[in-house]
Amino acid sequence: GQPLLLIAGPCVLQSMELSMQIADVLVRINQRDDVNVVFKASFDKANRTSLAAKRGPGIDEGLRMLEEVGQQSGLPTTTDVHLPDQAAVVGQVCDLIQIPAFLARQTDLLVAAAMTGKPLNVKKGQFMSPEDMQYVVEKVHGTVPENCSSGVMLCERGTFFGYGRLVNDMQSIPLMRALGVPVVFDATHSVQRPGGLGGATGGNREMVEPLARAAVAMGTDALFFETHPQPELSPSDGANMIPLEAFESTVDRLLALRKVVAQMDASAG
Amino acid sequence: GQPLLLIAGPCVLQSMELSMQIADVLVRINQRDDVNVVFKASFDKANRTSLAAKRGPGIDEGLRMLEEVGQQSGLPTTTDVHLPDQAAVVGQVCDLIQIPAFLARQTDLLVAAAMTGKPLNVKKGQFMSPEDMQYVVEKVHGTVPENCSSGVMLCERGTFFGYGRLVNDMQSIPLMRALGVPVVFDATHSVQRPGGLGGATGGNREMVEPLARAAVAMGTDALFFETHPQPELSPSDGANMIPLEAFESTVDRLLALRKVVAQMDASAG
Amino acid sequence: GQPLLLIAGPCVLQSMELSMQIADVLVRINQRDDVNVVFKASFDKANRTSLAAKRGPGIDEGLRMLEEVGQQSGLPTTTDVHLPDQAAVVGQVCDLIQIPAFLARQTDLLVAAAMTGKPLNVKKGQFMSPEDMQYVVEKVHGTVPENCSSGVMLCERGTFFGYGRLVNDMQSIPLMRALGVPVVFDATHSVQRPGGLGGATGGNREMVEPLARAAVAMGTDALFFETHPQPELSPSDGANMIPLEAFESTVDRLLALRKVVAQMDASAG
Amino acid sequence: GQPLLLIAGPCVLQSMELSMQIADVLVRINQRDDVNVVFKASFDKANRTSLAAKRGPGIDEGLRMLEEVGQQSGLPTTTDVHLPDQAAVVGQVCDLIQIPAFLARQTDLLVAAAMTGKPLNVKKGQFMSPEDMQYVVEKVHGTVPENCSSGVMLCERGTFFGYGRLVNDMQSIPLMRALGVPVVFDATHSVQRPGGLGGATGGNREMVEPLARAAVAMGTDALFFETHPQPELSPSDGANMIPLEAFESTVDRLLALRKVVAQMDASAG
């Protein structure tokens, strides 16, 4: 079968030292045949719950750091864009452009990102059905420059399920794959509890690996995790992150599971 | 009691003729003592379901039209912004700035809009609880320039309730009022059926007035409606709009209801 | 217009003294022309969260008390049934039979209750759409004995909205009225927070009157409230009840509102 | 690891011939070491959407058939009860008693079933959180006769997710296992679309195996499927059933997956 695409990193860029500490683990994982790793970090957290929350180094410093991580590690990189005019410059540095879930219906942002010719990873809005993502795909496909092989993948990261809670409708994985595009499962943000911490977003790390296993069993093409050597020190999403020291063994287990699922699919004919 | 704030208009700007046809009705309504009317129209529909959908005249032409409507009618005007760098120029023309529901957590957009010194109408995200809007209020209040009396109001426009359907949690009206800000009820968008028309958003006009009545009964400070002389010709939301010829009598009924509710509150002491 | 049907009482039967204390207030309200009052109390709370929770006096003692309340007060009475074989005996004492929301799809219970020839008040399941209640109506109408003028009314009491929370979709009132039957709004149970108290169901009394106002504005035919002279001493639902001393003035306000709504409807033609 | 518990059968009892045709396949599967099979069929569908829908042979004929299936096949059997007074007689024939999801909070039904001394399989109500099922467990544990080793298992079968749709919150599997009881995943009913067929409940068979795989990946102890040689001829749930000819290979794949998951858990230590 196809190698798993693994998108991982520290949520938000903090220091080159931290980034390379994480990238070193990812490089080691990337040596396997059954996985392709992309380093992900945000330069700006543009929709934090509160004004006082830390946001990141900004686009200039952030892209400089991402470029350096890419060069030092040899890994492709990705980050998320929030405004249409950020797309072109991000496209010059990164190999994959991520569109945040809240912004999945902003036409200009999708178009600007698609115009870079780089592939996109669009997160399904918490307020959208898997089937609604068809129109996102069409917006991108209707924009991508000619003679450009890039495309779009769609990401399940949880759907609104009453105030302060998300649910993963695991059917979204085959439903979005049926749109003809690869699907990413974002295990880290799926376990967010919006507003759960009063002025910040809570989470539940113990559910990350079980949900990732379920996503692999449902046929996801890619997984997205945040990891950090000291999750409790991360400026955001610390409650959902996999500790860096546990990351490689977690990935090992998920790749073992994926191998069996591929065999099952082959035998199911 | 306080006069009702009535925000109304044709959804998207089409022609000056259409705008003034609607504004004429609003001017007549505005002569009453118990209502203050604001003319609303969008210059750009930035998150249409599909790429092919019509979007509007754009910001330059749109603001020119809004300015002219304001001058000819004497009504204050409002429109929605989608990007931070649109805020300043919109603030020079309009009297109230609307933040779309999908963008209610985009910090830079809220800050740029608040920096104009004009009051904001922030729609509650379909993925947010009424209580979560506290952080939106704090983002605006933490930004508004000193010696500036403007503020923020919050708008109930429906919450995600399973794929393709919204629900109005009417408790959101008193819950958001308890944050110390006026609350708007957007009857038009509350009856949207996202994705309900295949590549467009459907709706259900018959529920608009009943829901507006319920919102008045729950104590809303403001109502928002879209109206059009020929709703079926509107580039968007036609299925939810009140026909212009029925608009004034609808408002009459709602104002009569509001008067009784004020009396009830006074007697409840 | 039609008088409002007001269903009210102490939730569960405790003592004759308590029942008559409440019934006395209801009798006074019932003297008005614009309201018809039915006394409601349960003889058994058959689905309490925990095994240890108090349940009530049981069917024999409970029906004896209901009969006596009816005779002493002159009010019609209603109670809820949980098993098909309870229907016949309840039908001999009560004037209206209530079907609990969790049991709204239990065919045998609906049929047994309909066979009594008494009208039914079926609560919409928290897991059902307003449109789904069409099949409930058909089950009853397909059963009611010939030459029997009784019928069915449907009750909105909140719909599942994420774990531990209900939402009132106020559109359910006109949608269920469109099925050709009267609609009841149960303001007391709509504000339950299932599981909210750990081993019991919580609530939020402040929302009871605002939601009842909204329901009147949406055209409800009937209202259902629980009331108690000391809500904090009620074996269940105390957090949602209207204190008895505030009950009559609450009803006064709602009847004033209903009068205006009827005038609005008449003028809307 | 523990063998998988596999609960399977034809939904509702039709004929001995059909039951034995299905039981023969189950007996063959039951010869494996890694699975224990229980034959399940209902004697009455007590909450069909419409009055006209077929319900089954009734309790007397149904229990006679279940007893005969058990004797001929050697398989343990299970069925669902709807009224407290059905429990004792069902407990004399069946090895496991199933409580329907709509009835998961009916205290008397749970108590009567627990009093039989047979283990219970209680379906989580579509309106309940996984954590709410703690009180169900306590109701059963507070009732089970002394010196009786039987217990309770809890079943995930989908949660209300907007009108006409269920979602599987896969987190419910580890959350209910954390209550100290085995968890069943009912793949067949999870893909129901309530009201989806107008007067009947629709479904989506293609999602059955993917969801079952996800449940195995999340650590479910048991799986529940309906199967039929000609699903389109089943009186109910045909749209969700696995065709009998595909059943054994489906189970084979799920057991292969479960084996790897057990190894992953062992290595995760």
C-alpha cells in the first residue's frame, strides 16, 4: 500500500532548538519505507480564545525558521495561513499549505493558497458535513494552475457536538475519500474541549492514540499530531499533545496497524 | 423601554435603484419612535458554498454605494468585513461593522474592526456557545481606543445542529445579554439549511417571523432581517428573505409584541 | 382565540396537603376565561438517574390521591404512564394521559393509552425530530376507539444537544402544529441538564419563563410547568420549578403575551 | 487476549429455517479460539416507526424458537426485553438479556432483568453520554442477586446528532470500559438513519465494517451485527445488515485486526 503521510510538529514555532529537537525524531521516523513525514508548525495562532494568549513569532520570523528546519532536517514543511496575502510567501517556503477549519469556506483564502501550486491540506470546518467539503475541493480544483500536479487533501479534526465538545464522525474519513482526495486525521485537535479551560481550549491526551488507531482502521491516508518534549510548556494545545519521548513508539504501533488494514483490504478484494 | 434596533437590507449590494427601493421602506419605518433602523448590505459574499456563486460589487464600488444610500436616505449603514485590512476603510463609511460568524474568533479581524472606533456587531459562530462570546467581547473591549464610546453587540444566528441544519438556542439571547452587551437576533440566517440546495444554502422563510417573535419575547435588543422586492431574484439567501411588500407589517407586529414584553418586564419588577 | 391549556402541578405526588396547596392556586387561575387548567402529578418517577432516587407513592396510592385532588378542586387531572397495563386504570381516574419522552416510540404503550378513549399528551423524544412525531400521531389515531372525540397533543420538552444539555428547537412548535394537533411546551423539563448534578439531573429555573414566553410567541396551544411551595424540597426537578408564590403572576404575564400574539395573528390575516 | 464476543443474528425471528441457516454460519465461526458467538434475534420490535410495521412472532412463539435454536446449534442466545414482566421468562431461555437503547433509563426494566441473574447487555441511549451509563451499571450492580457472577455490559449504538442522523462517538468505547464493564459495539444500528425512509428507519450498510474496524481499534470487547441471507427481505434494518454470505469473511478480517491491536497493547505496556 501507499506510505502513510505523517504531519507532525510542535503546534507553534518557539525556538530553533525546540524545532530541531522534534525534527530529529521525525527524521528518524522518516527513514522507514512506510511513512513520509512533513514537519508542521504555526507561525501565528490567529484565533486563540483570548486576546492575551501567545500567538507565535509572526510570518517573517516564522517562515525563516521553517526554511531552516527544512534545510537542516531535509524534511518537507507545512504551516497554516489565515489571510489570502500570506499564501504566496508561504508557498515559497513550505511544501504543503494548511487551511484552518474555521476558514474552510473563505473563498479568497482557498484560491490564493491554490494559486501557489503547492498542495493544500484543508481542515473540515467544525460546522460542515463531510459531503460539504466537495465544494471546497471544487474551489481548489477550479483554481489550481494548469500543468500543476498539486492537489488538495481534506482533514477530519472534529465536528461541533454541543457546546464545548467535538465529536469525530469517523464516517467522514471514507466519505471524504470518496470525493477522490486523500484524507488526513488530526488526532490532536479532535480531542480539544473548546472553552473547556475558561479562556482557553482544553483537551484530553489519552484519547489521541485510540482515535488515531480508529482513523487508521477507517482507512485514513494521513495522520496529524502535535508533539512536544514538554507538552505542559507549549503555548497552546499542551493538553492534547503526545510527549516527544512517546512519539516514535506511538507511530510504530499505528504503522503496524496500518499494515494489517492494508492486508485486510487486499483480502477483501 | 429602549427603541428596537432594526438592521435590514438586501443581503448583497446589487444596484442603487434596488438599494433605494428598500431604503425608502426603511426610512418610513424609522420615523417611529420605538425603532432605530440601520441599512445593511454586503459588498462581498466571501464564503459562498461554491466558486461559481455571485459575490457582489467588491469593496470600492460597494462602499461608494453604501455611502450614497446613507446620504440619500439619512439612514446609518452597516456591512460585513472579511479581512483586517478592510476594517479601516469600512469604518470611514459605515456606522456599524459586522463580523461574520465563521470569523468570530479571528483575533486580527476583531482588533482591526475595533480600532476603527465604530461599534461592532459580531455574529456568534455556529460552533460557539453563548458563553464563549465573552472572549470576543473581551478582545473588542481590550482594543477599543480610549475616549471612544463605541462598543460591541453580539448576534444569535443559529448553531450547528447536525449536518445541514442549524438550531436557535433561544437561551443564547439572555445568556449573551448577561455579558453586558446588546444582543441582535438574525432571523434570516437562522433558517438557513447549509448545503441544503446542493452547492448552495437553502432556507425556510415561513419560520422567519415566528422566530423573530420568539426572540422579541426572550428580550432581544435588535433584529436583523434581509428583505428584497423579489427574493427569488436575490443572488443569495432568497429562500430566507422577507418580501419587501410584507416587511413593514411584519415589523409592526414585532414592535407591538416588544411593547407588551417591556410592560411584562416592568410589572415583573 | 382559544383559551390556553395550562398543565401544572408538583412533579411527583407527595402528600394531599401539598397537592391541595398547589391545586388551590390553580383553581384561582382557572377562574379566568382565557385559560383551562389541568392538575398534573406523577405517581412514579420511573426513569430516575439513580436507583436510590425517590420515586413516588406508586400507582394505587397515587391514583387515589389524584382522584381526591380532582374531586376537592374540581380540576381535571393528568399523570404519566410507563407500562401498557397502567393505561386502563389511569384512564378511569385522569382526564389526560401523558406519555414520557423516552417512551414516545413504544407502540404498545401508545396503543394502550389511546384505547382508554382519553386524550393523550405525548412528549417528543429528546432523540426525535418534530416531523418524526407524525408517526406517533398516526399510531394514536389508528387506535382511538370509534365515536370517541379524544385525540392527541404533542409536547416539546427539549432535544439532545451534546452530552448533558438539551436545546429547544422552537421551530418544533409550528412544525408539530402543522401535523394537525395541539402543541404543549414543557418549560420545566426543557431546562434540565441531564447528568448535570452527578447522579441526578440539574436545571436552570431562570430560563423557564423566558422560554415559555418564546413558546407563546411561537403559537403554543398549551404550557406545562412544575411548581412547588418549596422547590428545594421537591424529590426531583426542584432546580427547574417555579416557586408556587410566583406562579400566578408568571401565568398572568404569559396570558397577556398570548392575547397580543392572537391579535397579531388576526391582523396578519 | 480475551476472545471477542460476537453477538449476531437476523434482527427479528422469522422462521426456524432462516434462524438455523444463520446459526449454522455462526456455529462454524464459533469453532475458532478467538471468538465466542451468541445468537441474537428479537421476538418483538416494540418501537417500530409506524403502527403498520411488522413486529415479530411475540414472546411465547419467539422464546420457543430461541430455545430450539439454542438446542440445535449449541450456541448461547440473547434477545431484548421491553417490559419488566418479560424479564423472568426470557431469563429462563436466554443466556444474555438485551435492554433497548430507548429504555436504558427505565429502572424497573433494568431491575427485573438483573433479578434473573443473567448478564445484561444495555444499549446506551441515543440521548445519553458514556459517563451517564455509570448510573445504569449501578442500577444493575445494586440489584444482581448475591452469589451470582453475572454482570452487565454496555453497548455503543450511536448518539443523536441532529434530526435523522446518529454519530458514533468512538471515545465512548474506552469511556464505558473505564466504568469497569465490557463494551459492545453495535455496528448495525449505528448506521441507522432514523426517519430516513419516511415511516421507517433507513441505513447504510457500507459503513458497517469500517465502523466495526474502528471499534476494534478502540478496544471494544464485543461486536454486534445483524445478518440475513437476503437483507432486502428482512422485516426491519435490512439496509444495515451484512449479507450472510459475506459474514464469515467480515468476521475473519475483524479478528485479524483485533489480534494486532492486542499485540500493540501488549507492546505499549
